[in-house]
Amino acid sequence: MFSKEELVIDNLGKIYYAGEQRINALQQIDLKVKTGEFINIIGPSGCGKSTLLRCIAGFEKPTVGRVKVRGSEISGPGIDRMMVFQDFEQLFPWYTVLENIIFALRVARISIDPKKRKKVARYYLKMVGLTRFEDLYPHQLSGGMKQRVAIARALSVQPRILLMDEPFGSLDAITRFSLQKELIRIWKDTGLTIIFVTHNIEEAIILGDRIVILEANPGTIIEIVENTLSRPRSLEAVEFNRIWEQIHTLLGFENREQQESGKSITKLFREERELSFLPHA
Amino acid sequence: MKLTRFKKSLRNKTLNQGMFIIGMMILWELLARTECFPPLLFPSLSSILINLATEIASGEILGMISFSLYLVGVGLGFAILTAAVIATLAMISQLISDWVQALMAILHPLPGIAVLPIIILWLGTGPQSIIAVIWFSAVWPLIANLHTGLRSVSATQIEVGRNLGLKGITLVRFVLLPGAFPYILTGIRIAWARAWQASVAAEMVFGASGGIGGLGWFIYKKRFFMEIPSVFGGMLVIILLGLLVERFCFEYVEVRTVRRWGMTSE
Amino acid sequence: MKKTIGILCCFLLIAGLSFTLPGTAAPGQEIRIAGQFGLVYAPLMVAKKRGIFEKYGLKPVWKEYGSGGAVREALVAGEVDVGFMGIPPFLIGWDKGCQWKVAMGFVVIPVGLVTYDPAIKSLKDFKPGDKIAVPSPGSVQHILLAMAAEEELGSANALDNNIVAMPHPDAAAALISKKGIKAHFTTPPYLFEELSQPGFHLVIDDLQIFGHPFSFNVGVANQRFHDQKPAAYSSFVNAIGEAMAWINTNKKAAANLLAPEFKLSPEKTLEYLTWEGMNYTTAPYGLMGFAEFMQKSGYIKKVPRSFEEIAYENILAFIGNRAGVPSEIESLQYK
Ligand SMILES: Nc1ncnc2c1ncn2[C@@H]1O[C@H](COP(=O)(O)OP(=O)(O)O)[C@@H](O)[C@H]1O
Ligand SMILES: [Mg+2]
């Protein structure tokens, strides 16, 4: 199904120095991502998920190892790898929704003609369902809407890889669910490669083809779980629960009590799902 | 929609303040007419306004206003340039940032007018000294605000900019400056007020001026010729100009930028 | 016990003393004087130091002001009864309706325009950028400069854009360091100090401009004070007269008395007091000369029709009113 290797991470290591302290944020990370693949990265807080993504994006220089995109080593940030952050403040507040996207198109020199830029920007706004809000300023949007605009902006410069660092992490469950659904749709439509960081097991299972599980101190890959569940994925599926248990155990929750509470989270999530049939923006 | 509501509240505020000021003016006129105070020292508002009208008609005061504004413009312009350079250097190097902060802590509380004697010794009397005092009064609040402003720009927004391929000057132009704009605006506002005060004070305290002189010199001169209504007239002009710039320049810009963008704390 | 009684007695004594203090003081007439400091005000300082006011039954209340402008404003506001100022500032106030008149002449001193620039030999040599410092607009120096400008350059306003207002010490410092100003129109002791610098010279002086000596300062009393306390008024005039007479006859002693006040050596002080042209006298000179010029040049709107409008009876009596051709002292009031 996946032919070429889009992204190769080769023996990546990242060490931070915070004063006297030496933080081994990432160590010996090896990962190959095929074109069009949807990868999830999950792990406890502080295990280096963001660091990994930032190394791929080119915001951080690896201490050792390489990041290669389609055969050539990256040297810095680029529009072929667009990042979507968890932070709601990632939109430029001095531009309207539409202007934010037009600005991205302009500086990325995607289209020269201003009229065409506007058309392109509208196209991506439509993709995330925000056509009616193009003239609002970011401060007038809800958190979910902001994240949609951020996704639209990232998509507009036609990256090959979309890097998403817990983009739905600060959203309520209902918004989160609908955005997950839309992300899958967009992914299918565009054939993008997506690397998606989350700390939510359900989210990882719902979205990814493979789930990379990290552990902290030092940040290393402990397992890569294949997820071949057919989409749309149902939380009810036996396989879903099997993967859930597997990840849960890998993340170190072996205590039965914790498992119970984990299951009840699943249950809660199921209820949220039903709620999510309510109309949304 | 939010904007129109804001405009409405602005109009209301203007109305309230206008009424208050008119009340004060009436009180002034009445108080002056009772002659509780020597009329020479406390002239009636009407005499002040009549005087002012003739001075405006004669062109005397307009020349002084433009001279004052010219001095403030030049001083403020230099201050903005200096602040931009220093704040940029402070952005680049932590060492310079520390120095700038130390310098700011020392010199910011010093009123510009207090350095006038030294400036006169160095630069002599005349417009260049007044410009220097204006520059000194304006540059610290500008640096302080620019410095904090640039540092307060969202790290995420900077990274979005870098992700899109911005770096160096373009990153400053498209992300850092607009991101720091609320602070920049505040800085320029404070700097303007201080520069304006300094220009008047410098001319009034030392009568140091060149050519026709500005509003401070106008007041100073009128005081010595005991033309007290003209002294009040000069003050009135200073107040009005300050108010006009605040209301019609800064508030105008603020409503169209920072408030529209939701970048204010309120 | 004895001790406590002793202390108690002490307290009572002190209390009793302080209670009776106002009663024991001389029942003098209060006069509020705008006190100023400097060579010009030597008679005032002498009168103060030698207790001359008290001798005349006056109880002086001193008020200090930072500038001539402030003294004049204090008089207008009624904060003080008497003050000293140049004839032009007095006339400006009179023109604006201040209720005051000249009570006495005060001092005749040399006034001169000093420069360090050898190229400047007369007013014609001042270029547009050359700054001339005067103490303030409307001061004696300013009006003298305007008089000279009218004479030499054809217009009283010819040098208006060259003028900067600076207090004497600042201007003297600026001139001596040759920074900012080209010339300083000033009085002793700054005049002496500046002229003692190598290359510094007079461009023009008061005698060349006015033609004869004039009162650099006059004593001005508020009409209300003059009318309501005639005894205090005349005592004040007489007290100043006595102080002046003492200086004029005891210059050495005066120098010794004033030297510490001026922070100068007695020799230097004596040198200043005896400088050619210095004259402490209650006789007024040049009252009308200034008024006529200032009116003609637009600094004031009207000219006194008679001395009565600007001077009190002691001055009127002093100047006199000769039938026929005016007397010499009458003529000296004109330019
Ligand atoms: N700029 C930095 N300087 C020093 N330490 C850092 C820096 N960024 C991250 N770290 C450290 O690296 C580790 C991994 O951080 P991060 O990648 O943000 O974790 P995660 O996103 O998985 O929560 C953490 O221990 C964090 O404290
Ligand atoms: Mg993170």
C-alpha cells in the first residue's frame, strides 16, 4: 500500500542542557514513515514527543542522527513539513481568518496572483468548514475554530508532511471528536503523510495506521503498534479494545485498578460519541 | 458589531467628558468674574479665548505650534530609531539586553528636563538641545516597551513564521513587529506625552530656543510681559494639542489595530 | 524631689518666657519684603545685617524668590509689600494695571554686552545664528538691546531671534566656555568676571545706549501698602536710605560685611563695590526714557502722563517740578 519512504529518522538523539542538568530528551530513535501514512506518537508527558516533532520540523537540531525527507537530510524548517500546534495562539491575531491563510500563501510564495491566493485560501477554509467565518479575527473564534484555521493554513501551503503536536489536546471531547473525523477525511482526500502526537490512547487508535509508543528518560521508542482496524473505527470493536489494552500495558499501567479506571474512560468516551451527533460549527 | 458598540460607548464617553469640561469652563468664568483673585493673575476664560483668537489670527501662535511640533517630531523620530536599534541589539545578545535593562533602570526615572543643564553645556542653547531633551525623555519608555514587546511575542507564532520560511528581517517585519505592536503603541504614546511635555518645559525653564521658538517660549515670553491671558492661552493650546493627538491619532490607531485584533488585555 | 522641682521650675520658666515673647518684641510695623541676593541688593543686605529696619520700627518679613519674574508676580498677588526690579518690568506691570508705583531708586550699575568673538565689534556684526543671552524677555537688558538695535540696526526687533533667556550664572558659564551663546548682556559681578577673560570685550554698554546713567533697579511698593501704612512706607524708604549712605561712606566695612554673603574675598568685594559707575542711590534716573521707548516699540501701550502715575510723593518731591525749563534731575528721567 505504501510505496516510498517519505521520512526516515535515523538514530536520532537530542540532549538538552538546562543549567547543570543534562536532559536526554531523545535517544536512538529510528523510524521510517511511508508516503501517505498516518503515524501516531504517544507517551507520557515529558518523553520527548514534542522534541521529536520539532526535530522533524527543523526547529531543533538533533544532537546525533539524521532526519531525512525523501532521501535528503533536512537543514531547517520548511513548508514541506508544516506544524500544527496545541497552542490556540498559533494564529496571527492581526490577520483575519482568511488573511492568516493568504499570508501563509504569500510568504510561502504558493501563488503569486492575489486574487488566486484568495481563492486558494477560501478553498482550504471550506475544507475545514469555516467559510462563513473568514472575516473574523482569531480572538473572535472558539478554540476548535482556531485549530481548524491552523489546519487550513498548514494545508494551504501544500506540505508533504503534516506534523501535529496534540492539536486537539485543549479541546472539549465533542469538538475533538468532530475534528478527528474531519482530519481523517482530509487525510484521505489529500494523501498527506501525518505525524500526530497525542497523549490520548483512544485518539491514537482512532487515527493512526501505526502508533509509536515512547517512554521517558531517556526518550526512546518502546514499541510500534500496527493498527489495521478498518475505518471508520468503532470503539466497540473487539480489536479496538485489544489495541487499547496493549498500549495501556506498554505505557506501564499494569495495575488492575488503573485498568478499570482506564476502561471507564473508554466508556465515558463512548457517551461523548453519542453526544457528538449534535450539530456543530 | 463589536466595533460599532465600541464606537457608541466612545461617543458616550466623549459626551460625558465634554459636559464636564464645559462645566469647568463655566465655573472658571464665574470665578474670574467675582474677582476674588486679582484679575491680572486669574483672567476670565472669555478674555483668554479672545486673546487666543487674535493670536491665532495674527499667525503668531501657529508658527509656534508648528515649531514645537517640528521639534517633537524630530526628537521623537530619533528616539524611535534609537529604540529600534537598541531593542534589536538587545534581542540579539543577552549581554546587551542586560546592559540596556541596567541603563533603563538608571535613566528611565530621570525627567528629561533634569538633563537640560548638561545638554546645554554640551550642545549649547538652541533647537538641538531641546531636541536632545525630547529625545532623552522619549527614548526610555520606547526602549522599555519595545524590549518587553518583542519578548512577549508568542513563541508559537514565531515558529509558525519560521515554518513558513521567514527569517531575519522578514520574521521581524511580519511576525515580531505586529506581535509587539500593542507594546509599541503604548511606548509611542508615553513617548509622545513625555516628548511634548519636555519640549514645553525645556523652553519654559531655560527659555532656550532658536528662531521663533515654540509654545514653551511663547508662554515664557508672555509671562515676562505679564500677558497672563496669553499664558493661559498657550497652556490651552498645549492641552488641546495633546488631547487631539491622543484622541485622533492614538485612539484612532488603537481602535483600528490592537482593539480590533483583540490584543488588549481588557 | 528637689531635682523634680528644679526641672519643673525650668519648664515653667521656659513656658513663661515663650509665652511672653510676643509681648516683649518691639511693636514694629510689619513689612513683607521680596528679598533678593547679589551685588545689586547690597543695601538690602546691609540693612538686614545691621538691624536698620528694626531701628526704624519695622518688622521685616523676608520672602525669597527665584527670579525677577517671580518677585513681580508676588507683588501682584499681594504676597509682599515691596520688591525691587528694573524699570521695564515695573512699567510692563504698570501698563497691565498693577496697583504699584516707584518708591525709590535703588542702584545704578554698569550694564554691558560682552562677547568673546573678536569679529563682533558692534551690533551689526551679529549673524542670525549668534545667540545673545539676556536674563529674561522684558528685562532691562532686553530693552537696552532693543534700544541699541533700533539705533544701530534700524529696528527694535532686529535681534529678537538672536535672544535667548538664561539666568546670569548659566549664561556666564556658557559664555566663558564659549558654548552655545555668542554674547551676554549682563551686570556685575558677572560683567567683571566675563571681561577679565582674555579676549572678552564689550560690544556696547548702558551709557552708549541710554546716554546717561539710569536706575538699574527701583524699589516698588504696592499702592495698598503705601496707602494703608504710610508710616511703614516712609520708614522703609528711610531705612534703605540709611543703609545706602552707610555703604557709600564705609565701602571697606561694607565689603567686609558682605564678603561672606557673596562668598568672595573682602578685597574682591571691595573691588566690585568701587567699580567705576557703581552708585547706590535712592534717586531715580531714566523712568520716562524707558517708558517712551517701550511704548514706541510696542512693549507697553501707554506712557505715564506725569510722574505722579508711576511714583510716590517722596519721589515726586525728589524730582521736583521746575517752572519753566525742566531741572537737571527732571531731564535725567528722559533719555
Ligand atoms: N528547550 C528545552 N530546554 C531544556 N529542556 C527541554 C527543552 N525542551 C524540552 N525539554 C525537556 O525535554 C524533555 C522532553 O520534552 P518534550 O519533548 O516537550 O516532551 P513531551 O512533548 O513528550 O511532553 C522534557 O524533560 C523537557 O523538560
Ligand atoms: Mg509536548
